[in-house]
Amino acid sequence: MSYKVTSIGLKGLEGYRVQVQVQVVEGMESIVVVGLPDASVKESRERVSAALRSLGFSLVDMKVVINLSPAEQKKNGPLFDLAIAIGVLKSGNFLKEEIPV
């Protein structure tokens, strides 16, 4: 199942909309971030998985693919961690409640 969350990226002082699309499927345990992320965004894998583990959610035997769109825009900073965490929880069916838009 795929889940989309809207976030904000920064380019200088200007903000732009970033679509965070998360897909969680059964498979070899891995987290992949695509969509021109820099090193700090790639580190979101560890921050988000550690936070979810501390809350009691296990990603064992799950493959998580995170797509940050628009792909042509460089993404930087930890701005997307919350959107990624929400996407993982909803896509992995850990969170059943509806999130109002």
C-alpha cells in the first residue's frame, strides 16, 4: 500500500511543496530514499526507524521505499522526518486512524 504526505522543502528562504510518497511491502528489511535527497535526508532512514522502534513499531521483514517529489529539486535537512514517519505508519497499517487534511 502506498501513502502520500505533503511536506515543505526550503530553497534559500523560499519554501516549496514536497510530496512524500511511502510504500511499505513485505521483503528484505531495507529503507530506500529516492528523489534527489542529500546526506541529511538519507539519514532520515535511521532517525525515523529508531523513533518508530522506540514507540514499539517494528519494520522487521519490511521493505520501505520513500519517494520525494519533485525529483528535480534537491532536498536537504531533516524537514521530511515527520512526513516520512507518518507515511510509514499509514502505509504499513500501523496507524488506522484517519488523518484530516
